[in-house]
Amino acid sequence: MIYHIMDNDQLTKIRHSLAHLLAMAVLEIDPGAKLGIGPVIENGFYYDILSTKPLSNGQLPQLENKMRSFMKRNPAFIHENVSVEDGRKLFASQPFKIELINDLVSEKGVKEVSTYKTGAFLDLCQGPHVKTTNEIPLEGFKLTKLAGAYWRGSEKNQMLTRIYGVAFATKKELDAYLKMMEEAERRDHRKLGKDLDLFMISDEVGKGLPLWLPNGMFVRRKLEDYMYQKEMTKGYKHVLTPVLAHENLYKTSGHLAHYKDDMYSPLDIEGEKYYLKPMNCPHHHMIFRHDMVSYRELPLRLAEFGNVHRFERSGVLTGLIRARGFTQNDSHIYCTKAQLKNELLSVLKLFKEVYKDFQIKDFWYRLSLPDLSNEAKYGDIEDKRMWDESSKIAEDTLKAFKVKYVKQEGEASFYGPKIDIQARNVMGKEDTIATVQLDFYSSKKFDLFYINEKGEKEHPVIIHRAIMGSFDRFFAFLVEKHAGIFPLWLAPVQMRVLPIAKTHKKYAKEVFKTLTAAGIRAELIDSNDTIGKKIRGGELRKIPYLLIIGDKEVKSKSVAVRKTGKGDRGAVKLKQFLAQALKEIEKKK
């Protein structure tokens, strides 16, 4: 998508101003509504509203029309700072605004608050905004959906209605974005997960805790088997660790200091606190520590398909992409500093190898570095030289690997820099799909050491590595990338045999037996439905190949091949087609 050249600050002002116009429109149809906040977000804006009567998606065009009506009057956005006392009077009927003012006073000690007035509408706001609505493209925005949102993101607060909108510099860009969103909705792994019986989420089980159905579990097991074989050939040793651990483990690792808000509340077991495992690394460190390790045994590569649980807020849960329980394709490599660069290069080569097999091409590398001014996150590692050294090694490795990368300060882990693998999801948003992290910190915290060539104790360096990230997220990524039509080697059902009429069923059974004898996961649909209905059924279930059997195919011992998503491929001799399919499976094309 190519965007119109417009200053980003100007586009931000436009989107922020549209949020105010949205609030004005809501108040016109519901004067008693209470306003929360209306910030700019990626590609648009939203406003949180507590309405006196239910809002529906059907009202969005009405609100849009009111916003355009305001814009045609060309009102100005007038900024004014007022005293805290006057602010409380001005927003006396808006309790959420009063709460924000009180927080500004208690947390920052402000004496004045910032307001913006547009016509008769006044909002508590820092800005920025356009000068007048003439600066806003009249047809460059659209209200897209409603959603529930807890006030200030806390489940303890009231549930508000969040009204989302998108805005661009031109109608052409808006239309292109809406088309992309339509395609994204078609590919959404949550919708396809339901349609194809891949996974489900039950409120009785709990939010963010997926249940894998047979079709989805089949694909997931194929992913696990694939990675297990890859890792075993690369010298990894698989381990298994519990999903529960004593609080002391996470105190030592630093997770309780840096990650507690994202961990589940502790369980009291015989008077001691235990936590559900949010990360596998502390457990692997204990495995490394349990026995004396010689430099001759390094690098030691421990791997685990580790089940972890993290307390993601309900507002950010997104199917398998953001879940509360998931399985990491995790590994921790313990090595000497002299081995570090080669190990990192080996990991990056493995990334490349795996992504080639899965036809993932549109990804890039991000060097995630610390922002050392953030002492809350990075203050534990007082030795700046450690950060400088580990960051340089990470960057030198990327240069040696001869790939382009971007740098991002503040994205490093609290224990070291990262090389993140970035890709865009179907909604055009950047996601981290995998990561490799350098850690000079944890071996000292856990007193991990090996015996070097001189017979002395020395701390190893640790590489944290997740090739597929989590199997859950990678699965979702594949579903959306392929619109539910898995590559042949991954598909739960690879082919369906579809006889056109009763007279074709005998040969159809022969084809089915030939396929299954060759190891193909096939289904024979010998119902009396029309062939059109059978084809539609196969395409709805995203079966990669539909093999249609009619008079010509019976006579010539062939199959009429239809590839889902690609259309008819014509008639092919059965033996020839089977050979091609087996080769496709073998090559993971």
C-alpha cells in the first residue's frame, strides 16, 4: 500500500481531531453520554464512551454523517489552559474527565490543564489538532466498528463502548486500506479456526486458553515433529520442565521484578508461593546447573516445547496470536564467548532454513537494543560494558550474516539485546514472529559455570532462541498467510475424491485406495450430491486438491485435478499425479 505524501504530524493531527468530532457526534444523539479518552492509534483513532442507551454498528453511518456535517461548518480547534479548579467546573458532568484531572494533580502536581474547544464542544486534551476542519479530507475517514473496553484497561472498572475509526490523507488510500481489511477478515485465523474445526476457545475453560481440535492438533503436531527433527540434527537436546515453580526461581531470574504484572497470581502450597511458568529459561538454567560441565561439552543446546502461561489482559487477547496459555519452540544455548558468534550464525541459518520450508519470504530482522535511561527495565545490569559488548556481538553477527536490519532502542530484554524476526500480519501490522537473545546476565544470577581449559570456573554466555516463537502464534500466522489452505505436506486432509455420478463410484474407490496406500491423507465423498455441491464443500474445507471423476477419467485412468484457491488444472494420469503430489510433499512446496 503506497501512502500519499503527508507529514506524519499532520496526519496525527487529522486523526486526533476526528476523534473529537466523533465525540461531538455521539453527544448530539446521546447528550447524557460520558466521555472517556479519544487517542490516535495506528491508521486511525477511537473514542471510549459510556452511553445512556446502547450503541450499535448500524449507527456508525449516522455518526459519520454528523461528523461530516460539523466539518462543512469549518469550526476551529481552540486551545486553552485553564486552572485545575476551572477544569473541574467545566467537566463537572463528565466523571471520567474529572478522574483524569485528579490524577494529573496527584501524580504530576499540575496547576493547569489543557483543553480544546470545537464549536460548543470542549474536551480535556493535550492535542495536537488541526487549526480548522478544512484541513481534514472529507472522504478520507470511516468509522469501522464498536468494541467493549474497560475504562483505563482495568477489569475492575466500568465497561465502555469503544468506537473505532480509520483515517488517511486521501479517499484512495482509505479504500485501499478497507480492501486490505476485508481480505484480512477473510483470512482471520479465528474465523478460519472455527470454520475448519482447528481450535476453539470456551468461556467455561477461560479466556485466552485455546482448546486444540483434531484438525488443528494434526497440523500442530506436524510443526512439532518438523522442529524436533530439525533440532535433533543440529545437536539440540530436548528436555521437559514443569508448568509450576517456586517463587524463589523467578526472584533469582528477575522475572518477579520485571515481569510480575504479566504473571498469574501465586498459588499457596503448604505456606509457600508457586507461580505458573511464564518463561522456560529459569528452568533450563537449573538443568544446566545440576551437574559439573566441562568446556568440552559446550556448546550445550537445551530445547523444549515448553508450555507457559502469561496473564494477558482480556482487551488484547487475539485467538492464538495473543493467548494466556501457549507452547514455545524454545531453546537455551550455553557456550563460551569464543563460540558465541558461530552459535548465533548457526541459529540465524536455522531461521532461514525453516522459513524457506514454510515459504515465508516477507520478513526482516530487527536489532532490539536497550534504552539505558530506562532504569526500571535495564537498571539490574549496572555494567554498561556488558550491554555494549553483547550489543556489538549481535550487530556484528547480523553484518556477518549479510542481511539488512533495523535498530530499535528500548526493545531489548531486561537481560540482553535481541535479534527479532519481524513480519507483517494480514492487517498490515508489524509482528515479532521469532527471536534470538543474548544473555551475559543470567549465568551470574544463577551462579552457572563451566570448567575451562585451565581448570577454572567460568560463566557461560546464554543464547535464548525461539525459531517458531510459539507453535500457537506460528500456526495462526500460517493459517492467515495461506488463507486456511495449508501446504500439501501440512494439510490434515490432502485430497478429496469426488465421483460425479453413481457410475463413477467404482473407479473413485480405486483412486481412493491408491492414494491412501501411498500415504496420502484422502477422503472419498461418494454421496449423491451434485458435483457442484461436492466441489463447494471441498473448497469451504480448504482441501488442497479435489480430484473429480467422470466418464473421461474412468476411461483414461486419470483424475481431473482442481486445486483449491487456484482452479481447474485439467486431467492427469493417476500415476503421474500421484508422483507429482508425493514430490510436492517431500519438497515441502
